[in-house]
Amino acid sequence: MNEIAVSNKMKGELDDDYTLYENGEVLHEYDKSRYPGGYNLKKTLSTDELSDDVKFRLLEAASTENKELVRKILGL
């Protein structure tokens, strides 16, 4: 499974990262809070579960050679 776009972002001190794979799977790695159990959480999503903001973050993060594939996978 190859990564085709990785968008790293912080919400204050908390991670909010998305990785798009060529099979259309999206891994969301995030921190929910600074409290115990709130760090380093992971969730696998489908592209239809992504907000437009996240889709555009992934498109922007994609390399030039992967942009068209990312557009196709995300339906942009």
C-alpha cells in the first residue's frame, strides 16, 4: 500500500494528520486531548468521510506527479 499524499497539521499542540493511500484508504492520526489516552490515536477512513477541507489539504500535499491521481481518488 503506497502513500500518495500526507498532510500534517497541528491544532494548537495536538496533531491532526491524514495519509492517503493509492487504494483510497485514509489514515487519520490525531491527538484528541493532552490528557491520558488522548494522544496518538488512529482511525481508518474512506474518502467519503472526509470534509472538503481535508480533501484539499491532501491535494495540496500531493507531489506534482500524484496530484491527478489524488484528484481522481478524492472526487475533486
